[in-house]
Amino acid sequence: MRGADVSEYVVRFSVWARVQHAAVIALFALLLLTGMPQKWPYVEASRWIIEHLGGIFVVRWLHRAAGVAFSVLLVVHVAVAIGGVLSRRTRPSMLLSVRDFRDAVDFLRYCLGWAEAPPRFGRFDYRQKFEYWGLVFGGFVMALTGFILYFPIAVSRVLPAELIPAAKVMHSYEALLAFLIILVWHLFAVLLSPEAFPIDTSIFTGKIRKERLRHEHALEYEELVGRE
């Protein structure tokens, strides 16, 4: 932002949101780095990673520690979000509504040339909401199945033992699905899309250009201008 007029920017993300995002990046990367080699242990790259991280016992310890930290972060995030909405300090801007599904259809029609203009979005568009709820629900699946795999004997005492291998399959493939969504969907949106290229820095700086906000989140922009 050096050399730019500060008035061209508005604050879009709080410090708390930026800290959470940074923590998710770090924990997701560590979980991926320590989890994938355990899924494919006979691949040469997996052996190299395990060896350079200090062996399989260190890899498993790091994976479990990162999993516990991610689970705590997830619970805290949901608790703070619910508390903020109930106390009316924040608005439930991430909640899905019928309009989001209508926006998805209208945007597809625009991309196909069947509509003259794309739909106008509020603070978050349907793509961001879909990805967010995918992360939340996927995170709870990962946390629950990870807990089952962390304490298999204790779980098998109160639940059917067949749940253990089922949890292993769910944990493994949910992780792979999350990786592919981040790789194909999220990284495209923040790195390769025309609006963000070469990188969307708003989640790191907390600020976004007013012109970009007007273009991508017209309804939020109009609300903001109306308050000025």
C-alpha cells in the first residue's frame, strides 16, 4: 500500500480474523505435511519428509499436536462467532440463505452469457460462504475422527469397534478433499483470479481498496458509503 492514498482503503477484516486465518494456514500446512506421508508411506517423497522431520514417531506427534490445536481453534472460532451474533456485536454475514443459491445460479447464467450482469453480493458471496461452511463442517469431521483414532481403545469400549476403521477412512479422505478444495478453489480465488492476481492481501493487511469492494461486494459498499 506504499504510495497509495489511505482513504482509498477500508478495513475489511479484524485483527482476530487475520490471526485465525494465519493460524489455519500454519496448522493446515503442518497437518498436511505430517498426514500425507502417513497415508502414502511407501512413496519416496513421504520417506524423505518423514526422515527429515525426525522419524515416524516425531511425525505422528506433530500431527496429533497440530490436530489438537486445530480442534481448539475451531471450537473457539464457533463459540466466538455465536457469542458475537447473540450479543449483537457482529452480524451473521456467513449464514447461508436462499439468495446464495439463487446467486450461484444467476452467476452461472452470467458466465454462460444468459444474463447481462452478474448478481450483486453483500459482505460475503456464495462462493466464500460455501467454502467457509465446508471448512467448518469438514473441520468437525476431522476433529471427531481424529479423536476416535487418537483413543481407539477408549472409544471401542462404548461404541462399536467397526467405527475405528471407518473413522480412519473418513479422516483420510476428508483430508484429501480439503487439500483439493484449497488447491483448486481457494488458491485460484486468492492468487489467479483476475480480481486478486497476483495475490489477495486483504486477509493479511485487513484492508481492501474501495473500488475493489464496490466491484466485488456492491451491496456492502453501498451500505458503507451510506454510513459515511
